[in-house]
Amino acid sequence: IKPLLSLSKTKESSEKKNSSSNRSSRKIKKEKLTPTSSPIKQTTGKRKKKEEEEEEDIWRWWEEEKYTDGRKWTTLEHKGPLFPPLYESLPHNVKFFYNGMEVKLKEAAEEIMTFYARMLDHDYTSKEIFNNNFMSDWRKSMTQAERELIKDIRKCDFTQVANYFKEQTEQRKAMTKEEKKKLKDDNELIRKEYGFCMWDKHRQPVGNYKIEPPGLFRGRGEHPKMGCVKKRIAPEDVIINIGRQAQIPKPPERHHWKEIRHDNKVSWLVMWTENVRGNNKYIMLNASSRVKGERDWQKYEKARKLHRFIDTIRESYQIDWKSKEMRIRQRAVALYFIDKLALRVGNEKDEDEADTVGCCSLRIEHIKLFDKIDNIGENVVEFDFLGKDSI
């Protein structure tokens, strides 16, 4: 019996050792499978570091005291606007024809001609008002000889020029990954230089730091000025707004700025006037900046308070429906439509603007009255009009 017991113990001991050895082996293998410097942990670490850096960059402006004297800023620094590249003449083998005859235009007229050629396949070029406005403005850029020759857009042949720009587009699409990466890197360098400003010593993103390139005005809907030429903006057209102590941005060589201002009561950095509608255009801060954030915050705070007054407003305009004064009854109905149908208020427009309307500028032609409509009910009003953005 003793030898058997001894043998049994030896076997148990051996099994325990093997079991321990197997566990140890599994443990070693498991450790090998999970390296000490896990790529997942590294990524998480990098992401966490990036988030911490971004957190440091965030300007917690909502925790600071606000200006009460109308100021928008105390210090302001920026690099000014980025101008579009100058026009490059067409290659000699790309030709424009008029009435079947090749015509070599001077640079000013040629550039404007290319604006139309780029849009040749667009619906706009089939619209009479677009073509009339284009011809009127194009002829202003021509020499006397060119004006005497080119009078009818129907005799103009833009085909070769249009095909040239299509080929340019295809070439850009066919760029290699390396070429696209280089282009992206170059654009990023430009963005880093022009795309940020120092606003009260905080780095803030600029919304659109590029001056609009020249081209043809389109407008929304059936705009009466569609086809007019948007002229190239020169530094002499541009007003710079910047802090008094800041370094003034340098204009392009052999040019100067129209004006330098130090107006801390406004939030724009750069301003110019576009020639088609005579509107001022601005370079301002990005939507994520303090200025835009404050404006949105004020708007939403006002909206949050509306629930306190909405019942009173509704009771008031319903009482006014029975007023003896027509003006008050009209106002009450307008308020009802704005409230129930979420119509925009609407304001008066000039004749050279798109004919878009809101509640207070609706005309008889926008409304139809029905005694009854199946599946809807009795006494139905139908509204049919172009609203904001010609929708």
C-alpha cells in the first residue's frame, strides 16, 4: 500500500506542477498578447492631450464681465484679407468667335467673357434678363473697336473657352494623392496666417478671410440684376478696422488701403462695397467666436422668456380682432398668422431686389379663399408666395 500511496502522491505532485506550469505559460502568452505600451492607450492619450490643449484654447467669455459702454473689443490684431489670384490670359490655342470670326479680346473684356463661358451649361444663360445684364456690363469693359463689333450675344461662340475650363476641372479631379496633400497643406498654411485674429488677446477664428472673386451675379430666384458683373475688388476699395496699437496689415505691392479705422464699437475686421447692389460686405469672426456666441446667446435667452408672455400676447391679438380700427384688426390678424403659421414678418423691398415677401408684405395675388375644400374643411385660406431665399 505504501508504494502505491507514494506513487499516487508523486503523480499528484507532478500534475500540480504541470498545472502550475500551464497556468504560468498561459499567463506569459497573455502578457505577450497585450504589450505594455498599447496602441489603443497611446491613441487615447494623444486624444486626451489634444482635448486638454483645446480646453486651454477655449475662451470662456460667458464667465467674464460684458462691456456696458457699447464696445466690442479693446485690442484687435489681424492680417487683413486674402485677395483672389489675378487673372491669367487664355492660352493662344483657346479662341473666342463672334459671328464665325475669331476675335482676340483685350484682357479686361476677355476676363469677363470667361465668367459667362464657365456658366455656359447653366440654366441662367438661357434667361433673357441674365443675358441682357451680362451684355450691358461686358460691353462697358470693351475697347471702342470691340464694342462696335460685338453687339449680339447670340452671335458669340464661347465653346472653346467653356471646354478649356471643363478640362481644367477634370485635371484638378485627376490629381494624385501627393498633389492633393500638397494643395491641402498649402491651404492650411494660408488659413493659419489669415484665418485667425487676436481679439482682446484671445486667438479667435475669422469667418471668411477671402475677398470675393469677380464673376457674374446670380441672386436668388428671379433676381432682376442676375447676370451683372461683380467687379474685382482692389485694396483701394477696402477699409481695414484694427486696434490702434496693432500693426496695420500690408496691402499688396504698389497698392494702398482705402481707409484704416480703429472703431471698437463694431465687430467687423474688413469692409468693402460690392458694385451690383451697393451693399457693404464684411469679413467678420467665425460662428464659434465670442461675438457670434454672444449674439446667439442673447437671441436664445429672449426665446426662453417668451413662454412667460405668449398667453398674454394671444389673448391681446384675439381681443383686437374685434377692434373698431381697421389698422388694429389688421395687425391682430398678422400676429395670428405669424404665431400660428410661423411666417416671417416681411419688410418692404426695392424694385432691384428679388420679390420675396413675408406676412406684412403679402399681396392679393398670394392668397386664395375657398368656401370649402374636401378633406380640409370650410372657409380655407391658401397662401402661395416666395419667402426668404426665394423658397
